[in-house]
Amino acid sequence: MCKKTISVLLCVLLAAMCLLPAAAACEATAAAPAGFGEYDHVFIIGVDGAGSYFSRAETPNFDRIFASGAVDYTARAETITTSAQNWGAILTGVSYLQHGLTNEIAGGTERASDTQYPSIFSYARKAFPEAELASFVNWNPINYGIIENDIGVTKVNVTDDAALTDAICAYFDEGNAPKLFFVQFDSVDHVGHDVGSNAPEYVSQIETVDGYLGSVYDSIARNGLMENGLFIVVADHGHVPNGGHGGITMRETNVTLAVAGKNVVSGGKMDKNTRNRDVSAIALYALGIERPDYMTSRLPADLFTGVKGELRNRKNDIGDTILSMLAWIVTLFTKWI
Ligand SMILES: [Zn+2]
């Protein structure tokens, strides 16, 4: 009797062991979350120094591109509102405390893929070894010191936003179809430094860049790439009233993040915890690339239809968590100075 019971138990155990791999496999092949990997192309258009000011400018192109998209004017920048800290975070999915990039480092140290916190271009390259990947920038340190130089990314540097736009349109009209595409316009930041965010010239420069956005979007769309394309506009930081940035006032830390694509929530506003660094999570998700655990970038709520917002993995970066909370409290007191 006892032996029989043991035999039965062994049989049950064996059966369970046989079933386990099947169950695990079943989990692994369970339906992917909505929107995961549903895009063939992700286009990230960065507007340096524009902060949240798209909301204050006349931007007919931005408005038509995101008419059925999700727009957040209060996405939060890194606690240090400087360009490399923010473009670094946007492209690597970690805070500036972790990626360690400054304008000086990005401008002076050529980046390779053996870095601890690679950019999303590295992940795209691993996932799609043969794919076209491209980055067109006005401010060269992004291409030199933030996006890796040994992974076959097409890189173009043009230090004039109008000429940069022409180069981008020509690139798409030549039939290029990049999986991941990054642009950085720099003219708004220049005007911001010269006259400050209270000046009408600053807002009118955003309106000029709105024309460039329209041209870039149209060149992508007329070449058929928006049918399965995700189009993102993001800013790294804003400007104080008299010009300049680096601090934690609302004008510097509140930035525009706008997303358009086939399953983006029309009229979505994302959630109050959205940060510009979340662009990296959004891009990887859209291309169907698993996000590494160390990243503190995450999917906002109210962005992709049927997709819940994720919690930020704050324990991965306690320093950033504490600094961000302190900065947020200080920012509240600065109001909209
Ligand atoms: Zn600047």
C-alpha cells in the first residue's frame, strides 16, 4: 500500500514535470501586449530647448500630425536640464546619474557599443542586424558621444535646421526606410539663449521649426512609412524667461512629448509621471524589443490603446528617485515664474 502510494506520487510528480515546460512555453508564446512590435519604424524628432512651448505657439503642422495622437506638455526632464543629460536619458532609458553624459563628455568622447548603458540604437541593431538606422542632428555631440559609432547607424550632421530638414527629406525621397530614426533640431535652443522664453522671437522660432516638422513628417508619409510608423516629438528642456537652462523651474523641466501612430490613444494625455526619458521605452515597445530591466524608462498610461501604464522601476536608481522628488517639490514652489 505504502509502495503504491509512493508510486502514484512519483507518477504525479513526473506528469507535472512533463507538463511544466509546456506551461512555460505556453506562457512564453502568450499573446503579446497590444501594440508590442506592431510598428516597422519609429521616428523620434527632438526639438532642443523647446520645453512645453509647443502649447503656446501657432503650430498647424504639430496640430495636424498629432490630431489623433497623444500629447503631454508636462513630461518631465532630467533634474539637470542640460542637453546631453536629457538626450542621453531619452536615448538610453536611464537617468543622467547613471549614463553620466554631460555636454563636455558627449562632445569629447566618441561612444562605442561596449558602454554600460547603450542607446536604443544598440538594441535596435541587435534585434535587426540588417536594418537601416539613422540619426540626423544639428548638435553633433549626439551623433559623436551619445549614439554608438560602431553599430552601423547612418549619421548626418548639419548645423542649420532648414538645411537639416532638406537633408532629411532627400534621405526619405531616396527610398530609405529606417527602423529607428532620430532627429535633433537646435535653432529653438539658440534663440532661447539669446532672448529667453518670454520673448516673442522664441515662440516664433518654435513656429518655424513646426514647418520643419511638417516637411519631415510629409516626406516620411509620402514614402509610405507612416502606415506602420510611430512619430514622436520630444524636447530635452525649456528655457527661463531671460534665457538659459540647467535648473529645475517649470519652464525648464516641463517638456513636450507627443506621439502619433496607428494604435495611439486619440487625445491621449499620458500620465503625470511621464518623463522625456520614456521615449526609449516607447520606441523599444513599438519595435517589439524587450526593455532591459535596468532601465528606468517606462510606458506611460493613456498612450497605446489597451495598454496600461507601467510603474517606473525606481529601486534601480534610488539617487534619481530622491533627487527627482526633491526637484519636483521645489518646482511646485517655483510655479510658472
Ligand atoms: Zn542650450
